[in-house]
Amino acid sequence: MINGNSVDHTTMREMNTALILNTLRLHAPLSRAGVASYTGLNKASVSSMVKELLERGLVVEMGIDTTMSEVGRPGINLRLNPDAGTIISVEIGVDFISIIAANFAFEVIARRYESTNDLPGQQMILDNVLIYIKEIYQQIRRQGKTVLAISVGVPGLVDMQTGTLLLAPNLDWRNVPLRQLLQAEFDLPVYVANEANMAALGESYLGPAQNSRLLLYVSSGVGLGGGIVIDGRLLTGITGFAGEFGHMTVVPNGLPCSCGNIGCWETEATQMALFRRIREALQAGRQSLLLDLTSASLDQLTIQSIVYAIQNNDAVACEALEATGRWLGIGIASLINALNPEHVVFGGKLSLAHDYLMPVIIEEIERRAFSWMREKTHLAIATHVDDACVMGGVAMVHRSIINYPFSWQNHLEL
């Protein structure tokens, strides 16, 4: 029988082991003595736990520690083992599927990106997701590597406990049991989360805002969403849906939104809003380089073509991007006033135009956010841009393993 003391001992040992792993993640290479110095754990306990981590393949030895002035034999440095396992991370976007496989050092070892514009409907997209994951999974297994878990990011509301996509307005998907579908094909833990929440966690774990006390991530592409990370933990809210910033009402009698509401921030501050402004200008008879770049087929508009037009002083592109940037700044300023974040990270497809957007966003923030808050807020562009979600998915699994090394399979709702 397991008594209370043994449960407490097991829990304490897992917490101390997690402390060692996180110390190595942030400060490696370190010797056992170095780990003991950083963590405050005694050397005997560190040696015992490191021995177990070496046996389990989560940690490897890597040369002599020349920084510690120890009497006797010099210490051997340690670090997390890049070959501890592989994580497959998937993003199902509005018009694409992106999949990467990364090792335990966040090095991408396989990649697949496919447009879904020509795929007729939900089932065909899901079928292709399974096909692409199987191809990467088999590629990894042929190399003799272990797959630890699969993560999936989606643009919508997710029940993280069951791994069910409840609603994705821009995909028009409802009640899709993604974890169940994937676990029927792969005998692996499957993490499912909102794509912007995944990206937010990735920024706090991997990016320049690492270890931020309060990080606000705003992602603008086809839709607009975000995430809040407090002391390394994703704020999910009571029902798990926190971060749906795009559906704050900013224009009471505004444009219809895909969510069914009207006047959402998403209708004014996204890639689609930018494209709409350009189409309206051109339909009104304005001349623009974009007509030539798209061969007058405005369905071919891209952020890259708009940036090129701006670089060539195209008035239509400049005005449309400025208007979109102002709406982004208005919303971000309001969130700064509400949350008082240490870091604000801007990501998503629209961030590809950050050189031209950020001055306008900053101007609006300076106009609208309280100075006591904005002066302590650091603004940054997402580290991985197009890969923000999939790298965030890798970080989500990695973080779970590091923080719960004995029981991480039971923490799929982080």
C-alpha cells in the first residue's frame, strides 16, 4: 500500500528532478556540483537524480567542467540529451497544413508544408493530416529514433482536457475529436491546443521573452488571436478558452465576423482586413502596383506583394497597411491597459510586414496606453513567425516532460 509519506516523497523527488532538468535547460553545460550550486540541492541528491536521468536518456555527459574549483577529480558536464526523443508538431491553418519533427534540443529534423486550398472540406483535410504525420513518423522510426508525442495547433476553441476542437470559425469546423482521431492511429500522447496559445507558450519558453513574468502574444493572420503566459504557465481561463482577443467588439455596428458577431477586432486588424481595404481602394478606381503584381487577380494578394508595393511607395498599399496597423495598435494598447504585461510579442502572417506596421502600432500604444504600463512593456516580433505555432507545440510537449518527468503523459491539458 502507498502511504502518504511515500506519495509525498515521490512528488518531492519529481519536483526536484524537474528543477534539475530546468536548470540544465537554461544553464547547461553544468557539472553535478554546478547543478547543486544553482538549485540549492545537496550533492548526494543531485548525483542520485542525475544517475536516473542518465539511465532514462534525458541527460547526457559532455566533457570536463573547467569552471568549478573543486578539490580532486574535475566534474563532468551535463546537458539535456538532444536524442532523448522526437516531437511531431502540427498546425492546421485556415489554408494550410504545417508539420515539423524536432529533437529534444528543438532542432527541426523533418518538415512538411502543404496548401489546403484545393482540398474539398474537413474530412479530406483531416485525411491528409494523418497521411503527412504517418510519413514523418515512419521517417523518424526508420532512423531508429523515438517519437515522444504529437501536438496539434488549430485556429479555434479547444477543450484541452479532451483534445476536441469545439469551434473554428474560419474553418467552419465544429466538435472535431482531434486527440481521439490521432490516438486511434498512433499509440502516443497527443496534445491539442489553440494555435495562438501554443505560439504564446513557445515564445515564453524559447524566444527573447523567455521567463517573462507576464507575456501577451498577439497573432494576426487570416484571424486574430493570442495567448497570455504568466510565470511560464499558459492562462487558459475557467473553461480553457482564454486568449480569444480577436472577438472583442471594437465597432458596435461594424462588419460581420466569422464567429457570428459584428464589429470584432478581427474584422479590422487582420490580413483579411488589409486585403479588403486594398480591394475597396482598387474597386474605387485607385491605381496601384498591386494590380500588376497580381495580374489584376486580387485573390493573389499576399503580404509579401504588399510589402514590395510599400517599398516602392505605393499609396494604396501604404494607406491600407497603416489603417490595419492603427487598429492593431488600438487593440494592443487596450490589452496593455488591462493586463500590464512585461512583454508583448506580435506574430502571425501579418507580422511579416512588421517593419512598416510596428511604427504605427507603437504610435497608437503611446497615444492610448497608460504611460506607467507601456514604459515597462517590451515589444518584440515573434521569434519563429511562420513556425510559431509548431515550435510552440514542440515547447508544449518539452515543457511537460521537463516539469513532470515521471508523469508527463498525464498532463496533456497544459
